[in-house]
Amino acid sequence: MNNNIELESAIAALDQYGYDKKHSSDLEQARNKTQMLKYIDSLDFNLRRLLILQEAVNELVENEKRLLAQHENIQTYKTKIINLSRQFNISYDEVVQIMKQQENA
């Protein structure tokens, strides 16, 4: 009987933790604009600090966009190499080797 009470207590505590985590104002839990605004407002930043935050966020966004574009370009490049290898019935590595030879010529 005592084990059942302890188990029920543990489950209730986990449920409460999940509920609290879901409804907290942590930035980690923010998934939409409203939640983000609520969190940022709770920081009680003055205008100067908000402008610095805005600048930092803009910098991070630009960096993420750059990395995403770079990743897409690499994927496109890899796909082109794969298509060439299929077209000429040679391996991926052989296509890369030929491209290196052409670059050095």
C-alpha cells in the first residue's frame, strides 16, 4: 500500500512538473511570438538593452540564414556530382577527382 502511495506521489509530481514547464515563462519553452514577447517583457529591459537584444537577435538570424543557404548550396552541389556520376557511369569520387584535375589545368 505504501508503495502505491509513493508511486502516485511520484506520478503526480512528474505531472505537475510537466504542467509547470508547459506553462512557464521560460524562453526555453517559448514556441511562438506571444510567448516570446511575454518572456522578453518579463525581463523588464530598458530601451537601450532592448536595442542591444534586437541587434544580437538580428545578427543570429542573419548567421542562421547564411548557414542555411550554405547548406543548401552544398546539397545542390552534391546532387549535381551524383547526377554526373550516374550520367557517365563513374563513381562520385572519380567525378570529384576529374573536377580537381580540371581546376588544376
